[in-house]
Amino acid sequence: MSDTTFSLNLKIWRQESADKPGKMVDYKIDCVDEHMSFLEMLDVLNQQLIEKGEVPVAFDHDCREGICGTCGCMINGHAHGKDSETTLCQLHMRKFRDGDTLYLEPWRAKAFPIVQDLCVDRSAFDRIQAAGAYCSVHTGSAIDGNSLLVPKANAESAMDAAACIGCGACVAACKNASAMLFVGAKVSQFALLPQGQIERKERVLNMVEQMDAEGFGNCTNEFECEAACPKGISVDNIARMNREYIKAAATKAD
Amino acid sequence: MSDGIGKFLLSSLGKKLIMGLTGLMLVGFLVAHLLGNLSIYGDVDHGTSFIAYANKLHDLGPLLWVMEIGLVALFGVHIWMALKITAENRKARPQGYAHPNTFGKATPASRSMPYTGIAILGFLIMHLIHFRFMKGIAAPGSVELHREVISVMSDPLWGSLYVVLSILIGVHLAHGFKSAFQSIGVNHPRLNGLLGKMGIALAIILALGFASFPIVAMFAWRTSV
């Protein structure tokens, strides 16, 4: 099925472990097929490195279907590459041209320490989630679905916010390494639905407190996160989180 | 509430709220300041309308002091928050990218907020030395202020600096105005476009308005006074 193969110049961040210094290393790969995904191109590069007895490039990946949020790196300063609403695994090599030079770098943020090469530790997101992105539900028999009324617009907005896969591209694309889009989406998806009302106030307060404790930066409303997001999460969610936070801080009863 | 209000105000979102609110109030001050200054065009030769405006301000007496203290507080809090936010943001990404880039959502205005902010602070100090702490300003009905305004504004060096800084205030507002609304949670599809356009329009009007004084002074008034 190979119609066209071409070559690329890759400059990849290599770092053995969190406590070792890293550097950009040049690689040339010749047999790039236009039908490959970006991750498959990296697989081919790694196979070549292994055959040469070198250490392969570590990169995160899992479902390779664009839904798990595991993969991701910067390509020439764009999180997941410059195409909109695309994860690295869904980015095809036909988007590149013969002889292109690509800088591959890990997400850069104090809150995302590098594990190795292009892999970063995103457990800060897990801790933010655990701080409040859940809701109380009754166990036992299922209640009548029609007893919980949800306005259509709220259902749509909540679903859009819930599309977040927690990949971290928003943090990587933000010049301040801010996690506001991620936290805004997680706060919004619950705040918009009846099931999320019980913990509504403490949720936003606790998640923001955890976000700050993790060392993410502050939002300066440049909206690069929205452009980088593979799921098209809107910055409207950040404004909603701001509203939720102000309301909760002013009205939460102890 | 067991937690103090300070905890919320100094959280990442609290700081944004403070930045947005103080920023919008400072925009209000700029609009009032420009409208007041326009009185100088009433009578350039003798400055009667400008002096009358200055006297009216002085006539406010203790109220003027309250306004000045309020302004110092607004500027102080806005600048303090800006320095804090900028320092924290630098710390949040200790190592930058070898190949930095944007998706084009960031603008020169948004990228340069800390720099235009610092430039405006420097300008503010210069401006206060020129006209707030100048000798003889306290004398009511004094024509000194009017003469001083014309002489500073028509000076090629000071005048040019005032033009540049007026434009930088516009650049700061081009991002700041709309951004402030997002920070205080005002965001709606019906509003966003309007707020964006209002921000740009306000930035242009204020920049041109403030720049008009030194420009007119340098080219038209220099010989007349």
C-alpha cells in the first residue's frame, strides 16, 4: 500500500531519567510512509535504533485511536502537531513533506516532570481529579431516567466538556503551563448536570486548590490551550470555572 | 467560612478576579482622565477651560484625596498581582521549548502584557513627576499647570515619549479589556464578539486620544506659546 516514502530530519529530546540532564539529538529517518501515523513513524525509528544497538526513544501511547489521552508531544512547538483536534496517534505522515525538520519535545511544565525522553508524569492531573471530579450517586436499583431533568443545552455543554481526555496538551501549549482548561472542563461537566450538584461548591474549591498546589501557572487568557486541545474543549469552560469558584468561595457554608 | 477570604483571593482564580476587576476600574479612570484632558482643546492660548477643569478637581477638597488614595490602591494592587502572577508563571515552566511556537491565538498584545505593563508603570512615575509633584500645582487658578503641560508636551523628546506610551496603553488594553471579562467569568456567545470589539475600539480611542495631546503640541502649539 506504500505509494510514497520520504525522509525526515528529527530533533528529539533525549533524557535518560528525571534526574539526568537531557539534550536534543538529531536523527534521520528515510522510509516514512505517508499512510503512517506519527506514532508508527516513531515505531519505525525505534526499530532502526534497536537494530543499531541504541536505546529507543521513549514515548507514551496506548489506544492509538485518539480517545485515551496517553500520547502526545510537541512537534515544532505545537502540542500534538499543528493540525486542529488531532492527537499524535491520529496525525498522519501525509501532513509532512520530504526533508522537513521536526523538533520533538516533551510537554514542558514544572507540574509534569519528565520520566524519560518524551514521557512525562501527568499524575498531577490524577490528583486534581481525585480532589473533586466525582459525584455522589445512590447505589441500589436504577432510578427512573425521566425523574432527572437536564436542559438540552446543559447536556450538550456537559458532553462537550466531558470530551476532555486529560492528555495535557493545554498545559504544554500554554505559555504559563496553566492547567485551567483541563480543570475548567472537569468542573464544568459536573456543574452543568443535576448529579453534580451535591459536591458542586467544594468540588471547584478543592480542585483549584489542588491545581495550585501542583505548581501549574496562571491563565492569561491567550486561548492557545483551546487551539491545541485535541478534543476542541472551549475556553468557555474556564470562564464557567471562574464563575463557579467565585460563587463557591462567597457562598459555601461550612 | 472557616477559611479566610485571603485564601480565595490569593488562589490562581482569585488573583485573576482581582486583576480583572482592578484592570476594568483603571480603564474607567483612563476614560475619565481623557475626557478631562480634552478640556485643554477649549482654549489653548490661555488655558481657561483646562484651568477651570483643574480648579473644579481641586474644589473637591477631601474627596480628591479619597480619589487619589483609591487610584494608588488600584494601581498598587493591579501591579502587585501582575508581578506575582508573572513570577509564578515563569516558575511553572522552568525549561522552555527549543522550538517555541503558537497556534496564532496569542497576539503580540497578549504576549507583551508584562512588558507593556512595566513600561506603563515607568510612564506613570514620569507622568506624576511631571504634573502631580511639580512646583506651584497646588495654587488654585494657577496658569502654571497649563504652561507646564504645553511645554512638556511640545518638547520633542518628552512629547515623543508620551506618544509611544499612549500607544502602549492601547496595546495593553487591546488584550486586557476582553481578558478581564473572561477572568471575572463574563463569557457568553452573545457577548464575546462585542466585548472583543469594544476592547479594540476602546484601546484605539484611548491611545489616539492621549497621543493627540503631545502630537498637537509638538506640531501646532510649539510656536504659539
